[in-house]
Amino acid sequence: MSFPARPSRSRPALLTWLGAVCAALLLASGCSFVGDDSASDDSTPAAATSTSTPAAEEPTSDPVSPSVTETPTDEPTTAEPTTEAPSETPTETAAPTEEPTVTPTSTPTTSAPEADDGTGPPPSYDAAVARVDGAGTPQTMGRFETSDGTYCLLQSGFVRGACELLQGGARAPELCGDGPSQRVGRIELTKNRPRPLCNTDTIREPGAPSIEVGQVGKSSKTGIACLWRTDGVTCVDEARGTAFFLGAEAYQVYS
């Protein structure tokens, strides 16, 4: 027995049908995919935006490094005040400098001249000058002789001035040495310091005027003045700043 033959569908028609079925299925589920795609699409530009932002800020971060370089520049500036500090120290050192100035000023004030009791050698040159000046008005003369034999030259052609004892004199072995005389019997005024001598000769000449105890003889030519007292004679040469005392028991020179 034979069956009637079924009409065969063509391959293109089958594919068309399958495509329609798939399209319907995809259409049903495609809505959710579309929403997901849009969300993913939205996030993509957002990420791009955030990516572009740091890219734009990167050049801005480059200038920051120069600002770090400026920091050492400030450090030398702070070192300048440190240099000014030592300049104040010398100012404080000036205070000790004033103290030595006060010390010498007080020293002359406390050092009073030695008092002259009027006997024996004067304690200083100034005391010798004061002793002679305080004896009253001098007598003008070139030489004189006293009652005890003391002879003084106030001006002469061979010596500026001198006084000589008649006898005796102060012992001075350190000055006289091994000489024939061990006593200072004469003192001469020279250009510099008065010179004591352990003499055995004499400078005296007869006819000299005499003076009394407490009187002063002074030369108008040399300015040498001598005061005679019983303990000795005090002579001053103010032009040379020298003086001497000569007695039987002591002698002293000043210059």
C-alpha cells in the first residue's frame, strides 16, 4: 500500500522560523540586558571622567617639587639672627674696662705725701722744696759758710753747686769702698743726679759770707737755694728737679 507523500519544507523557510522563535525569546529577555548595558555604559564614561581628572592634576603636582626646594632658602635666613648674638657680647665686655679706670684714680687720692718733721733728710724731693720755700725770703749770694764750718757753692765755674762739711759725715762703706775716707763729706750738683763724695780734698775758699741757722742762701744765676739748720743743709736745684741733704749723721739725694 502506498502513502501519500508529505510536502517537504525548504531549508530557508526552516531557518526563518527558527530565527523568529529566537527573536521572540531574545525580545523577552533583551529588556534586562538592555538595562544592564546602559548601566555599564553609564559607568564607563564615569570611570573615564575620573581617569581624566587625575590626568589633569598631574602637571599641577609637578610644581610642588620646586616649593620643596624653597625650604632650604628659608634656613640661611634664620642663621642671620644667630650671627647678631655675638655682637652683643663685646658690649658687655666694656663694663670691666671701666673698672681699671676707677682704680688708678683712687690710688693717687690715698697716697698722701710723707710729712716732714723738719729734722734730718726730707722724705722726698717735694718735701725738700717745701722745706726751703717755707724758710722765708732767701738771701742772694753765690756762696756762704755757716758757724759749724759747712761751706756751700751756689754758683761756680767748675761745678754747678756743692756743699761740704768741715769734718765728719755719714759713713757709707758701700759708696766709699777702699778709699782713704769712709764718710760722705761733700755732695755736688751735676747736670743729672746729685753726686755724693767720700772726699779728702776741699772746695772752700776764704772770705765767704755767712748765714744764720734757719736762713736760706740763693744764687740769682743758677737758682740753687740752700737752707742751713743745725742737723744739716738742704739744697734744691729746681731748674734741674734735683735736691740733696748733707749732715754729720746722714745724707740723701733726690732726682
